[in-house]
Amino acid sequence: MNLKSIIRFLIIIGALLLVVLFAKKKIVKEYNSFMDEYKGSETTAGEDVTIEIPQGATVKMTAQILKDAGLIDHKLAFQLRIKETKYKDSIQPGTFTLNTGMCMIDMIKAITYVEDMREVVDRLVVPEGFSLEQIANACEKQGICSAQEFLSEARYYSETGIELPFEVDNAGVRYELQGFLFPATYDIYSDTTAKSLIEEMVNTFNQVYTDEYKARAKELNLTDFEVLTMASMVEREAMLESERPTIAGVFYNRLEEGMLMQIDPTVLYPLTNGMYDVDQVLYEDLELDSPYNTYKYTGLPIGPICNPGKASIEAVLYPEEHNYLYYHTSDANDGSHIFTETYDEHLNTQ
């Protein structure tokens, strides 16, 4: 073999080695991607995607739907993962809103249904506007757990591993999970604990507070935590559904004017340790030195003063536009308010 042939041979061998190395690198990368998706258990922030699963869809068909929607990269990872769980024969038909940041198991849970075989021993009703402290008290009265157990679990969410749908700046608040315990009716089982109940409440909130809400908050130049804080104020102030957006509009107008918000429940919350067992605020109470007190400090209180429902959150995100700066309870005894633009009008209508 002459020198020219040897050089040609070495070039061919080198090219083949490069192809093999490239292929190996690609295979390793693909394998790691597959395993990350297959084993992943952490849900992160992503984009909401709506899919339609037809009646009678198989696991293979569902995997294709998820891949086509950009929710997964590896159909086989989904097929293998679901077959290892109790959800393998429980895919449900219908329209589902999933998120590109969801881990595989959370995605599986969202599109399946497995009947809980545990016996329901009680039900806890959490009304809109209940504070975390009131929920804790209700749990103790119903024998679910002690109020102290509930309060201890809810004080610092970061120590429990509970995921919230957005970052919060809540330094100095009484309870970090105030506002995130979504009002609803919850089934209580023999093995329900304070922690498991709190996790269920927060998970319910996470499902309600969507990416649409987050985008709208940005449009309003508010943080999501400010939206939640303002919604808690609307919840404690509004008695009528129709007035929630109107009251939210008053809050925006006062903030725009740089006025004190002067919302009674922001005094009652610290004054009553969250129990709201006092009917009215006295003049002497208005000087209460608390970061929640909007008679003493401008702007919003330091955090939510209760747990608002969906209607109050949406009232803050889509407030009524008007020029009202004041309101007070009407004489109709139906929970309605009289709204006015000036302080003189406010005084004259009382």
C-alpha cells in the first residue's frame, strides 16, 4: 500500500470515528433527556396548553396528543411511566389545560381519575373570606387537628416543601400561607393531617390562579402577591357579588391618589388575631401599630388578611373603572354600599 492509499485509509477511518463519536454523543443526550422526562418529579413554571382527549383514547394515542401539543418530548417515557402507576387504565376524555412545566406524574394525574377508596369521615367547609386562623379554629372544632398543629404547618410554607404558583415577597407576614388556602369544601379522611389538608388547599389555589391571571397582573403593573392581598381586602369588604369589581376600583383609585386605603378589616385582622370576632373598629383602634393597618400606613397591607375566592381575585384583575374614592354601607340591610367621588358627598350620604 503506497503512502497515498494509507492517507486515504486514515482519513476514512478518522471520518468513521467522528461519525461514531457524534452518534454516541447524540444517543447519550437523547437518553438523558428521556430519563429526565421519565423520572422527573419537579413541576416548574411554564405555559398553559389546552388539549382534547377523545373518548376511548389509549395510552399510546394520549402520548401522541401530548407530544403534538409540545407537552412531552418522549412518547415512550409517558407510556412507561403511566403503566407503572394506578392511573394506567384511568385516562379520561375531555378538555384539559396542562402546562409545559408540569412533571410527567402531575400531567398523568391531571388527565386521569382514580376513585379514592378511603372513607370520607367528615367534610370541612371553608367559606370565602375565612382567615387561616379561622380555618385552624374550624379544624379543631371538628376534631380534624388542633388549631396549633394547623397554624404551625401553615406558618412557613418554605419548610414544608409546598409549591406556590408564583414568587412571594412576604417578609413580616403573620402566616406565609395566608391567602393561599383556597375556599372550598374538602373531604376529610381518617388519615387526614394538618399538613395534607393544607397541601390540598394550596394545590386547589394553584389550579385556580392561572397563567392568564399572572399575565393580567403584569398588565396592571402589580405583583401576583399584591393581587392576592388586594383580593383578600375585597373579600372582607364586599357582601354582594356585583359590587366586588366596584370596590376593587375604589382601591385602585385610592392607590393612584396616594391616599390611605383606610379599610376596616386591615385593622380587625391584627386586632383580633385573624378571628374577626369584633364587629366594628373604634377610633382608638385606628392607631394600632401594625403593617396590616391601612389607616396608619399608605399602600396595601403587608400581605393577605384572609383567603379570597375566585370572584374577588377576578374583581381585582378586572376592576370596574370609575371615579369613586369612598363608599359606606347603605340602609338597605342587604349588604350593598353607596359609592361617592368626593368626601363631602360621602358625608352627605351617611
